[in-house]
Amino acid sequence: MLILDDWEGRIAKSTCWTQLSDSVDIQFVSEHSESIPDTVLKRAEFLMALRERTTLTRDAFERMPQLKLVLQTGGHAYHIDQAAAQERGVKIALGRRVKAPLITVPELTIAMMLGTMHLLPQAQQAMKKGDWPLLTGRTLSGRRLGILGIGRHGSRVAHIAKTAFNMEVVAWARPGGNVQSPGDIPRIPLDELLSSSDVVSIHLRLSKESTDLLNSERIQKMKQGSVLINTSRGAIVNEPALLNALTNGHLSGAGLDVFATEPLPSDSPLRSLNNVILTPHIGWTVEEVFEEFAQIACTQLQQYLNGSLPESELLSMGK
């Protein structure tokens, strides 16, 4: 079994693997499959893929002729060539049971909201230069939070914002989207949400419809001086348009954990702005998440070996 893209080494530290050591030879790899010798890949029967870090193309499947099962962490597999997997009879088990990200992503979202409204990026940069800046921030209390995507993450952000910070919360859910939020959160049209919200937070899945959703036109419709938080997917926001709005003062700040290109290029203009909080896609990278990923993968592999892996946990190919 290969466990790919364990960059932090956290998956390897889980004690759950000892349960499988007698029946499966487990190899932890910090590199992507493209960097692994064919002699290693050819022997792999099982593979643990760490979210979208592990892109599995047709070429990758061809290099692993004995592969039977992919243990995909998280509930999506858009970075896997499902047609190639299906042709080779490779099953894909999804880690839909994972719970820890439902806490960690909202926590980071709220931290970014507080940081941008209280001008923490500007304060930190000035203080490190030896200055004592005269800054005037804003509270979250009493302000409007507009949430794009009121599902598992968005609903938790809404709950925290309302109960802990006394914010007014409104939401926009894409047509046909999965709505799990409390019924007391008003749904309003997207343009109305953008033009009236002091803080806009994105919690949408990446899809054809959500890609470039916040384009130049929609960003210009956002309330003057508002803040944008994106802990979802970078491609949902048009980065050049966002950069322009942050530079000309239309938006007062942004908190970004995701980007159109990851890692964020070293020469990205976003890195030079003092009104932006930038983090390297860390909304889900906490100890609890890695441990839960490992535990779910261990359980699913044991079930597969015993012939008891539920069909409900397998990806329906092509859907």
C-alpha cells in the first residue's frame, strides 16, 4: 500500500497502521506519484490519496497495473480520472465520514474575519518595522455577514457569527445546492448580498457554475470598504479583479487561504499587499484532521480486505 503526499508526515504518525502491518506492506511517501520509481508503483495494490494533493491521471493508473482500491480522503474526487479508474476496475472509497474539517475551517474563517476587520495585517507589518501605527479597526458586532454556500461549513460560520458576535447573517445558496443551514437565515439574491454585506465569506464547492463566480463585475458590486474571506477554493474568485479592488480601496481587506494556483507563486502581487491575510491552504491541516483521515482509511482498507466495505462509501464512477 502506498500513502502519497504525506508532506507533513502526520499520516505516518497515526497508530492505526499497526492494525494492518501483518497483512499489508505500507509505504509512506512525501512525494507525488510522478516522483516515485515505476518499480514501486507497479507493486501497489492499495493507495491512500491525500485530498486534491494527489492528482490521479490516466498515466498514473497505467503506472499502477495492480491497483485495486484508492482510499480518497474527503468527500470529492474531481482530481481523479474516474473513467481511467473504472476501465481498470479500480474502486474509489471516499472519506465522507470525516468530521474534523467541519470545525477547523469555520475556526479559520472567523479568525480571518477578526483579523481583517481589526487590521491585524497592517498592525503586524508596521510593528515589525519598529513603527507604532495609528489604526482604527471595526467590530464584527452588528454588521452584516453574507455567506456564499450555506452548507456544512457555511452554516457553522453563520452560527458562530450570530451567537458569538451578534452579526446579522444572510446567505446565498446556488440553485440546486445542498442547504443544511438553520431556517432562520434569510436567503437573498447574490447581487443584493454582495452590495449589502460588510463581510462576504465563501463556502462553495468548486464546480463549473462556481468557477469565477466573483468576477470583476460582481466584485465591483460588493459594498464599499467590505471584506472578502475565502477558505473554499481559489478559482471561485477572479484574482486580478480582487487584486484591483484591494489596491484601489474598494475592498478594505481580504483573508485568503486558497488560490487559483497553489502554491501561490512567489511573485504574486497579493504577497505585497498589507491589507490581506494570506495562509497556505491550512484550513484543514490540523492534527485532528490528519488523524481522522488515517483512521477512516485504515477502517476502509480493513473492510475491503474482509469483503465488508459498504457500497455507500464507494464513489459512483462518472458522477
